[in-house]
Amino acid sequence: MNRNEEILEELARLYPDAKPALHFRSPYELLVAVVLSAQCTDERVNKVTAVLFETYNTPEKMLTLTQEELERYIFSCGFYRNKAKHILSASADILTRYGGKVPDTLEELQTLAGVGRKTANVVYAVAFGGDAIAVDTHVFRVSNRLGLAEGKTPEKVEEGLMAVIPKSQWSDAHHFLIWHGRKVCHSQRPACAECTLKAFCKKYENE
Ligand code: SF4
């Protein structure tokens, strides 16, 4: 077993139940939740969507809201103006170009207004079971620290991870790395003393 396989095996042992923390009941709800989760905790997003999705859980219903009305619902998630704009434009795209259904390919997802590569990757992997690695702030940090995939941009890290992890494990690896970032390898003051991956960690080795 090589070093990368050992890291993944340990992550799988640590987080056997790793799954998305965002609540959703459809690909559309997941898409909206992922847009809201930028620079915001999943707990906060879940609170906001619990209210929002009671009524506005399809592109048609979402588009009955004005930008200002939607902003009031999602205000506490931060960056609410941009997020509202992105949700409304993506909803309009889904309705007019995809018959009201969130498209299920990575290429089509990325054509939706306001949907970047990270959001598309999460929706593709989580809602449709596709093979993708979405590089968010946790995946980016932990991958670099461990030396699993090093790079200065999320795109570079995504490429690196796809090169060293078998395709069938991309989605699981994405969740493992997020959970390790949340629970142990924090941005500030990572809990290295209790981290069972320190024997593999480039950051730990260099300190
Ligand atoms: S040893 Fe420290 S820096 Fe390395 S993965 Fe563990 S918590 Fe993160």
C-alpha cells in the first residue's frame, strides 16, 4: 500500500459515516444550499433553508421572489446580495434551458449562471452520484498540509487529487477531507497532537 492509500484508509477509518452536512431533499435544494454555504457554516445554512424551502423549493417557486425578498430570507448566510442573485439566475436557467430540472452532468451544471466548478462538483457527486472532487476550503487546506495534492489554487489541488485517488473514491475522499478539516485539521491551530495522520503529514514534518 502506498502513502496516499494509507492516508485514505486512515481517513475512511476515522470518518466511516462522512456524508454531506447540508440538508436537502432534491438536487435543486442541494444546489441552493451549496450556493448559500460559501463562507458560511452548514449549520447556519440548514437553519435558513429549513424556512426557505418550506415554500420556495423549486425554481418556479423561487422565481416568485424578488431579489430583495430572497435577500431577507438568506441574509444571515452572508454575501446575501450575490447569493440571492446567483440563486435567482441559476433558477431562471434551470427553468428556461433545462425544463425545470437541475441538469445531471458536470458540463451542464457549470453552464448555470452563478454556479462555479466547486458547486457543480458537489451537486454532481452528492445529488447524482457522479465521480467528482469538489475542492472547498477544507479540502484545499488538508490536501496541501498532508501533501496528498499540493497547489496554490483549488483547480490545481483538484487535478492533483484526481491524479492520486482512484475515480471510484473521489466522492468519499472529498467528504473525508472536509470532515478531517472540520474536526481536527482546523485552519487556525490544527490539533496535530491528536491527529492520527501526523506520520504522513508534510506540514507536521516541517514544523
Ligand atoms: S498533523 Fe496537523 S496539520 Fe497534519 S493533517 Fe494532522 S492536524 Fe492537519
